[in-house]
Amino acid sequence: MAEVIKMPKMSDTMTEGVLAKWHKKVGDKIKSGDVLAEVETDKATMDMESYWDGTLLYVGVEEGQAVPVDALMAIVGKEGEDYKALLEAESGAQKSESPKEEAPKAEDKKEEAPAQGGGLSEEELAAKGITVIRMPLLSDTMTEGVIAEWHKKVGDKVKDDDVLADVETDKATMEVMGYATGTLLHIGVQKGEAAKVNGIIAIVGPEGTDVSGILAGGSAPAAPKSESKETESPKSEKSESSKEEAAPAAVANSNGGRIIASPLAKKIAKEKGIDLAQVAGSAEGGRIIKKDVENFTPAAKSESAKTESPKETAASAPAIPTYVGEEKYTEKPVSQMRKVIAKRLGESLFTAPHFYLTISIDMDNAMAARTQINTVAPVKVSFNDIVIKAVAVALKKHPAVNSSWGGDKIRFNEHTNIGVAMAVEDGLLVPVVRFADGKSLSHISAEVKEYGAKAKAKKLQPSDWEGSTFTVSNLGMFGIDEFTSIINSPDGAILSVGAIQAIPVVKNGAVVPGNVMKLTLGCDHRVVDGATGAAFLQTLKQLLEAPVTLLA
């Protein structure tokens, strides 16, 4: 009897998976344990195995298509077995379950439309050597990608291991390979334009193939066009702003009773007391612009000024110099990274109730310890490395701070993965130092330095920034005394580290020079209470003021 293969739930947060690649095609014999396909989840790309023996009778999902968990993907049975009734029954069951599952069905119908417009499905096109290349999902938060550079142009020969383009995601710039051999027939997204995940970016196939039918099927992504329209708007606004003086405005005039002058020319004329009727316009149609007014010299007025009596000149008010400025601005399209930063930090700030606790740390012992450590350490240890180590050790003693909100449950993490906020050209990245409590200061220092180099080169991978349980953000190197940070979801807290200040402090009843650093803990009040956060900061203070305990 034929069996239905559904999209499995491969992680606790998975709601749908993207069919990255089929390893079997209709008609192939399969055995239990065979890898049928590769599925991109919200965390990773994983193999989907078969639990049945038989023949692959039906494939209902194309490569690159997103499929909800428990949705039908394929049917396995005996060779030649009729599976139509099972397919119809499954389709009817999904419709009756909930309206939510009708959306994938509607998408399936839309996916069938190219077969009508283009005449062939992507599966059939692949059999003819034609490959439709779509925007891949390159990170768990990616919804669209911007083509940073094309390495091939239409008409070029390509191999399956050639890099076709560089794609800018919300995290980094990554290479996209076509996994196809043939001629590049079509480029659907130009350099600098954005394409939604799974949108068509190129087509590869035999030279001379007509791809108009494929594109007419409606599978080309609409995102790049709308994006380009959006980016055109700022350009037009910019040009209007920069050419303000050339924009004509009608005022009372000399051409048949009307004067044509730009708003800026009119403003300058009013400030200088110049009659525009006496000014000759140099622009098209006799329009008066800025330079006409600035270069105008009223001859009659200058002669009459000579005849003024000394008394009248002395009695007149002192002249105020006129300064004429020009208002202008530039607008740039928002980068993928900045879009995601805005979305995620906005969601965190307006969803998680934040509160902040600040404590002062005596850093005299930490400074002395760091000097000694760096005389023997293989790599230079920074104060930030010491803070990361101390935070990881303190979290082990305060698991409530090392937690995250899950709606109907709270997750208390038993491991300490510390996210380290790093500023890059386009925004902010947070690579993760995993199991930091068990690593030496030298190990942490080397790892952070490696992440910093990768971040600046835009070479960080999704595995580098996923899985943090707590985040440290340090602006002390910029001379910032103290500040507050927005929690990096799904973490339950974030630590803001300020600069070490040389200030007078009281020790043993006497005022002496001291070195003080302020730490501010930002907490999600859904999982961390005030007393809990304060106890964590007290432990952190003890560790930093007696850094030898970090080496025990």
C-alpha cells in the first residue's frame, strides 16, 4: 500500500522547511534508510530519510520551495500503484484541518502555473538540462538577499562548482554557486537589487534555449522590482533637493506681465532688497536663478547712494551681513544587515520589559593581574576577555540570569555561550564564545580576535553567531563611562561594559586614587527579577575584584 511522506519537525522551533535538494526522483527504487532529500530548517540543512521500501511514485514539492511541518512531500508505494485516491484524500484532510494549511495549497497551485505558462515544471526543465537558480536561504533570519556582484554574465559557460554571484545577507556577504552546467541564459536580479528567498535570480541551460516561457509563468520574484522602485524614490527626492535652486516657481513677472524665478532666487532678492523686475534671468525662458540675483548690481541705486547726506548715513542702522546656505541631504538604501537589526532590536525592546541595574567595580586588582597574565600568555588578554570569563563563571552560579522566555515556559540554560557584540561597517554582529566558563583567558582572547577579523571581512558563518545564552557589549574603548543596551533575543539579559576611569575613591576611610569600571545589566523582567539581577552583579563584582578566582 502506498505511504505518504510528510515534512518532519526537525527542531523544536521549526514550523516549515525548505526543500534544498532531492536525492531521488519519481520512478527510483528506495529502501528504508535511504536519504530522500536535504531540508533547510531554521537552524541547519539536514538529511530526510525514508522509512519505507518501494518506488517513489509522486513528488509534490519542488527544490527551493518552503513546506509547512506535516505537509505532504512525496508518496512511496509499489511500482505502478495508483496513488491518486491517496493524494486526493490527503489534500481533503489538509483542507479540513485548518485554514492555515490552505495557504500552502494555494502556493502549490501557483507553483503549477509556470508549467502552464512555461509548459514545463522545474522538475521537467531539469530533465532537459535547464536549471532555475533561486535565492538560497543563507542564514536563519534571512528573508531576502542583495546581489553584491555577478561573477558571470549572460552567455557565459558555467560549471556546477562555479561561483555565480556574491550575495549580501543580513549578516555577511556570501558566495552563491549554481550547481548547474551549461550557459547562463538569464539574470533576473541586477547588481545592487534585492531578491526574496526562493526568488528566481538566474537560469542556466543549453545555449540558445528560449526562457521567455519560463519567465512568463510568473515565477520570477517581484521583490527586486518593488525594491528598485523604492530605491528610485530617494534618488528622485535627492535630485529635487540638490537642484532646489533650479526648480521654477512662478511669481509676478516680466514675460507678458509675469516674473519667473526660483524660490531661492526670490528669497535672496527679498533679503537684499532687489526688485526682480530689474534682474535679467539667464535660465531657460528668462527664468531668474540664484546666480542672477547674486551677480545683479543696481546702477541707479548705487548713484543715489552717493548723494545721501553724511547725517542720513550715520543715522542708518548697522548692516547685518547676509549668509545664504543651501539645505540638502543624501539618502541611501537600507542594507540587509540594518533591516534585520532594526526588526530584531525593535521586537526585543517592545516585547521584553527591560529594566537596568548598574554597579561600580574596583579594577585595581584586575589591572595588576592583566599585566602579569600578559607577560606569560601566548596572546594579549584584554579587559573584555576577563569580563567574558567572569560573566560565564557568574552565570553558572545564577542560572536564572542565563535563561530565556519561551511564552508558556522558561528555558534555564546549563551551558554558558557568551555573545560578544562587535561593531562592523554596516551595523552590529554578535559572534558566540561557546562554553566560555571552561576556557582559559588566552583561549577566549584568541577566539574573540578571530571573530573580530572574520566580522570585518564579512566572513562570519551562521554557526558563529547562533546559540548565545547571554551577551556582553563593551563601549569602554570609546571612552563611554556607562550605557544601556537592548537585549539580544532570545537571551534573558545583556551586560553593558563602560570604560575604566581613574577617579578618587574612599578606601579604609581615606580618599585615594582608584580605577573604577561601571557595569550595567539589562534584564528581561519576564525571566529575571531585580533581586536576581542584583545578586548576579554582586558575584560578578567579587570575581573581577579578585581575578585570581577566575584562574582557580
